[in-house]
Amino acid sequence: MNRINISSGAKWEDIVGYSRAVKVGNTVEVAGTTAVINGEVVGQDNVYEQACCIFEKIETALQQAGASLSQVVRTTAYITDITRWEEYAKAHSRFFDKIRPVATLVEVSALVDPDLLVEVEVTAVIHDS
């Protein structure tokens, strides 16, 4: 099977040695994604806004791989304050209400920048229909 690496152009990709997404066969894995655009955190102290930004970035990566949000089968999210889960859930539902992937939400002690409140990774399976 062919492997296709998809880059977002983020400086961290070269520093860490990773891709925003990797497509192998009909599966696309999207790396942990945060609400950073042009080096700036989007949605200061706003889990919902950060999550929406993240899902939009993930959608772009999926499109570059020939997939879409409708083909997401798993979401895994890391949140720095689990008491704010409803804010995250509102954003997740906005993008996935009709798709209904399996979903995991885990509290973590910190992300790479203290202003980041949530990070999300997804798996998509490209299928006919």
C-alpha cells in the first residue's frame, strides 16, 4: 500500500518529525491538532472556540487526503480541565452529530502551551457512499 504524508506546514512538523495526517490505503490518521493558526492560539480561555478551530483544521487535512469529516470513525480529545467537557461536547456535536464516530475525552495535566485547552486526533476510513 502507498503511504501519503500530509503536511500542514507547521514548524513543529520538522522539529518533531511528524505529519499532520498520514493516509495508508483507505485509512487516514490525523495527528493531535490544536487551535494554533500562524503561531497564535485561537480562542483564549474558550474550549468551544478552540475545538471548532481544531475540527476545521482536521477537516482541511482530511480533504487533502481525499477524505471528509463524514468518514471519521474515531475522535480522541485531550482536555486540560474535564469540568469543561460540555463546551467541548457542544463543538464535537456541531461537527459530528449526524456522523457519530466513537469518541474519547481524556483530561491531561497540560498541553504544549498553557493557553491550549484541548487537542484532538481522529481516524477516518474512506469508503464508498
